[in-house]
Amino acid sequence: MMRHAASGQRATTSASFPIPDCANAVARAHGITERLRASAARIETERALPSDIIAALHEARLFRLLLPRSLGGDELDLRTLAEVIEVIAAADASTAWCLGQGAGCAMAAARLQRKVAERLFGPADAVLPWGAGIQGAATAVDGGYRVTGKWTFASGCANATLLGGHSYIFERDGTPRKRADGRQLDRSLLFVKSKALIHDMWHTLGLRGTASYTYEVENLFVPEEETIDREEPNEVFEPGTLFLYPVTYAYAAAFSALMLGIAQGLVLELRTLAMTKHPRAAASSLKESPLFQSQLAVLEARLRASRAYLHATLTEIWRKVEVTRELPIEERAHLKLATTYVINQGVEIATEAYRAAGETAIFAANSFERRMRDALTASQQTQGRPSNFITIGRVLLGLAPDTILLR
């Protein structure tokens, strides 16, 4: 049983937090897109989200999309999260990536005691990113742990108030602490950003504005109450359907929607370009070219089909989980199938739209080349690996998964 049963369940919304208006999350996203489009070049040049953009995102409450409602968050369903992220990504992919990362990490609040969750996530500017992988070692001491580790890819680190470090747990005598299945236990230790040494090494092809820095701590004390086990259902204090999902599925929904947003932005830019461009030595303008007309129509169809597949899958599985209170491996496989497929379709659509723009696309004066670089960079993240299809196919055939993809 989860600890959000009867005695441990939180009130829906604390008196100290306003009741969130979750229904307008997509509208709030649309409300900031013009500002993001106008700031996209600046975001890339500064290699981080500028302070005025961060302030606008906080004002729109877009860093609280998956924060529990009991803490003043939206606690969105995953389809609505996908809609929000796609809207933002069509304007600026770096911003959408930071929001997707922050949304997933905010789910950690559901695994904290109430007073701790309020202290860490109560401030209106609270943002938690964490690095990829279990890269820390934490030794048990009185009241908590001493942790040493170095983590990479903390997207949104520049504007974070908190950081988290996934770490293997060791007993006082140095022996590994084990789970019931024999694997070594890991926990995610949360701490204020000022306690970490930050390394700005984020010089990349795309998604340059995400400030996905590396950070490290040495022998840092972290209280037990400020740590979570991302796998343990008995450490969940919230009753919502969202918190029955492992956080990786929130990332999958967000990052697949992000790729749709990038592709959507490129297709829209291509359509706009076609209204005025007459390719050199071509018999007609792009707008009047039957070949281009067919190409644009197929791109639009593929984009809409990918979006429909993603939304239908997220909605169908959410409804099942609401009823059964479980997310079996078959449903995990179907969800990852949709998100992996959409990421790969999205980068293909983006590439074809870029190439259809011709030599216009290579100049930094327009958004084609930035969006293309963002798409290629986003496609390299683990959620989009083509090898994911192997793991998913094994499950569809009744075989055991060969990686931790579906954990």
C-alpha cells in the first residue's frame, strides 16, 4: 500500500497555497509564446534563460505543472503536460526543455513529508533539476547521509533553487545497502544549489539555452527527510493518479511533445517562407510548386498523426491507471512506444522541413537552423534512442525487458 492511504494522505490544498487553476495551463503557455519567440536568439546567446524570461515563466506558474495540488501546483495529467510543452517548444525549445525537466523533478515533492515539501517547494520561484544517472555515493550517518558525487545534464541549473543527486547508499561500515531484490539501493538527495560546485560546460550544438550544467558536492550532509526513493511506492504521500507514474514517463511525455513543437515550428516557418520564396532557377515559386505543395501536405499529415498518436496513448493509459491504480509493464511499453516513435518521427519531420527551405535555412537570421540544431540535440537524449524499440518489442512478445527503460 502507498503511504497516501487514509492516515498519510494530504489535504487537497493547504490553506497556505492558492487553489490552482489547472484548466488554463495551456492558455498560460500560449500567453507567453510571443515573448519567447522574440527572445529566442537572446536565450541561445546567453546560454541560459534570462532573468526576465524566468520571471515571466514563474508568473505564468509554468514551473509548477506537475507539482502536487496540495502544494499549489497544477498536478496536470500527462496529455495536458504534453500540450503545454509543445506550445512552448514551438516558440523556444530550450525553454520547453527546462520546463519539462523541472516538471518531472517537481514530482519529488509527492515523496516528501509535508513540512519538508512546503519548505523546499513552497517558494514561488522553487525549481529543482537533477543530473542524469546514479553518480553519487551516500554513506549513512546520524540523521541522514554524507554524499559525494558529480552529476551532469542538470537542465535549468542556472535558474534553479535546488539540486538533486541520485546516489547509491552505503551503510556506516561501507557495505552497500540493498533492496529486497538484491540490487543496491539508491536515493535522490535534495539540497540547495548554493551547496554545490557548479561547472558551466554547456557548449553544445543545440538546446544551448538550457544551461544543463555539471555540478558536484563533497561530503555534504543531507538529512534523511530531504531524500527520496524514486522507485518505492510506499514513499508516496499524494493520492493523485500522476504519482502512480515513475518520473521517467513524465519526461517521456514532455520530451516527445517538445519534438512535436520543434517540428511544428519548422513546418510553420516553411509555410511562411513559401509565400514569398522563388528558388533560384526554379520554374515557379515554392507556393506554386506542385512538388512543394505535396511535400508540405505530407509533412502536416505526419505531424498531426504523431500528435494524435501521442495524445491518444497518454489519455488511454491515464484513464486505465485512474481506475486500476497500477501501471503494468505492458502499459509502460505502450507509453514508451508512443513517445519514442514520436521523438523519432519529429526529428525526421524537422529535417525534411529544414531541407525543403533550401539555402535559406542555413542562415542564423531565421529560425530554421536553430530549430534544426535543437531537434538534433534533443533526439540524442535517452528517451529517443531507436534501441528503445528493442526493449519495447521484447515486452510486446512476452519477453522480459533487456534494459531499465520500463522501470
